[in-house]
Amino acid sequence: MSASPQWQWENATAGAVAGFATVAAMHPLDVVRTRFQVNDGRISNLPTYKNTAHAVFTIARLEGLRGLYAGFAPAVLGSTVSWGLYFFFYGRAKQRYSKNGDEKLSPGLHLASAAEAGALVSLCTNPIWLVKTRLQLQTPLHQTRPYSGFYDALRTIMREEGWAALYRGLVPSLFLQVSHGAIQFTAYEELRKVIVDLKSKSNSGSSDTVLNSLDYAALGASSKVAAILISYPFQVIRSRLQQRPSCEGIQRYMDSWHVVRETARFEGVRGFYKGITPNLLKNVPAASITFIVYENVLKFLKLAKRNE
């Protein structure tokens, strides 16, 4: 039977819960990653950290818990909305691409479904991620008046830079969402099929019963590593574009190509992978948490639906 619209909203609910759990657990590493990404060694209003552990310790010592959780509100909002919309759009795309409700899609159709979902999510959530990035980059070294929170940041950006500023970094964000999500979900679905087939030979039952939380954790982590290694430069480009302008209103980077040229010129290939260590430390276990929560919430919703 084909999936109903109600069922698609259940996918969205599972995705939203998974997104919230992920952010709450891993946010300090997200702050560290963002600060590494934008530090090209040529600006003085950003602190310099030796490594991930040093960054966490320094932020905690100088800025306290508030510093480690800078940008937490937009991160929670953005991740919850993003995962909810992503799973919703992804489920709808798979439903549309499948014939007669058959869920056994080819890798190409899984890729197309994930890419479509990523593009739609990016268009919806770019302003949230821009605010999150700017809040995370606020340090005691900043010379401009700091934003007091999410709402103040939105209001200030609209007043000083116009609504178009909320979509700075949209181009690399689109490439990031489409490539990252497509790679991650295609790898996840294909590895899931392999594990289900292997376990089904010794255990009778559906994929809902043969897979456990450990399986979901391994699937989530391995698919995430593949996606990060390939798509990470887009994250660096986006973060650098989304920095707050100087006191004179001058942007450090004009567009994506400007970021690419300057990064390649002054930092080489390593510049495009700055902050990848805290990114892996954050996102690999985060992906495991996300898919454990998502699959188990989905099981719960299925069970509740059958009991109605």
C-alpha cells in the first residue's frame, strides 16, 4: 500500500525528535567547528586554538557555558525543523519515485530523493543557520555590538543589511545539503539493505524487527563519515560567507568563488578542511543518535497506528 499523507507527517515527527536530541548532545563541538572554519589566520578578532580539546577548554574558561552553547536556540530550531522537513520531503520523494508503493528503489532514485529533500530544506532554513553561525562566532574580541539572542540577531541583520543578507551562503548551502544528504542517505539505505539481507537469512521477520539500535548506530555513523569527507569544503565556504560584516559594513568575502580563491591562495587544500576533527567528533556519534532515535520513534508511531 502507498504511504498516506498522515504517514509522511509521522516521518517528519520522527525526524524532528531525532534532530533535537542530536543538537542537545553535541552543540559545543559545533561551536568549536564553526570557529575553526572561519579562522584563516589573517584576522585578529577571532581567537586561535591549538586543537579541539584546547578550544573547548579555552571557551569554557573565558566564556563559560554560555560560550559553549552560543547559538543553541537557532541550532535547536534549525536542526529540528531541518530534520523534520528533510524526512518529510525525503519520504514524499521516495513515495513519488516508487511504483505502486514499492519501497525498493534503486540507488539512483534514493540519490534523487535525498538531493531533492536537501535542496528544499536549504531554501527553508538558510536564515536560521546564518544567525546560528553569527552567534557562535561572537567572542570577547568582537568589536561590533554583540547580538543579544536569536530575535535580536534577525532584527539587526534585517535593519543593517537587508533581508537578502539572510540568504548569504545559500549557494554553498544548496550544494552542501544536496551532496551531503544525498551521499549520506544513499549510503544509509544501501548499507541497510545489506545488513537486513544478511540478518534475515538467520532471523525471520521484517526490517523493523531484525535491526536493533546498534545496527542503526553503525549505519548512521558509517554513512555520515562518507558524506562529511566529500562535502565538507562546502561547510567551510558557507561559514566564511555568513560571517558578520565589519563595523564599516564591509563583508570579508563577496561570494562563494571569492572564498574559494582566497582560501586556496593563502591556505591551500587544508583550508577547506579546517575544523573537520570537531566536525567528525560531533557528527559521527550525532548521526548514530539521530538514526537510533528516528528509527525507534518511527517504530513507536507504527505500533501506535496499528493499535488504533
